Amino acid sequence: MKKIFLILFVGIFAYGENYLQQGDAQYANSNFDKAIELYTKAIAANPNSCTAYNNRGLVYYERKDYKKAIRDYSAAIDRQPNCLGTIINRGVSYSRIGDYKNASIDARKACALGDCELLHMLKKNGILVN
């Protein structure tokens, strides 16, 4: 029984990775609707995929749908709390909607993880919140 479950799990995981790669290709070609569809399928196949949520968030960001981007980045961070790139992506998205408090929280977390660029940008623009 364990062997059947393992084979099934590996098959589903591989299927999700295939959707993720296809989504990346569509994103690279600016086919955003198709990329969202494929990333959504990747998430359905592997609900713990930090990468699938992050990448779908990137598509929403490109479409200037910052609230949906933040939702996906948050889901990715829930799955992988110290995912530096996703924390930065979410912080930038928060700044785009004028939520400087949450942008500042993410900037400080990113800086603690080794990348202070967002923190410096918020300081430079006078929008870093204590």
C-alpha cells in the first residue's frame, strides 16, 4: 500500500512540475492568462508548491493586480516562511497599493535574511514605517 501511495504521490508531483514549467514558458512569452491557468493547475497538483504561488503572483503583479499578487505571495510564504524573493515581491506589491506598513515589515524581514535593497528604497522614498 505504501509503495502505491509513493508512486501516486511522485506522479502527481511530476505532473505539477510539468504545469509549473509550462506556466513559466507562457509567462516568459507574456501569455498571462494561460500562465495563470497553468500555475493554478500546478497548485492543484501540489498545494504546497511555494514556487507555483510565487510565480502566479508574478503574473498578477505584471497585470497590476497587486492584491491578488499579495494573496499568492502570502500563500507562498505560508509554505516557505524564509523565501527571500517572495518576501521582497510581496513587499514591493504592498508598496504599490500604498500599504507602507506591511511593505516595511517585509523589507525588514528581507534585510534580516540578507537583502536590504527594498528597505533602502523605502527609506530613500520616505515611506519606511517604524
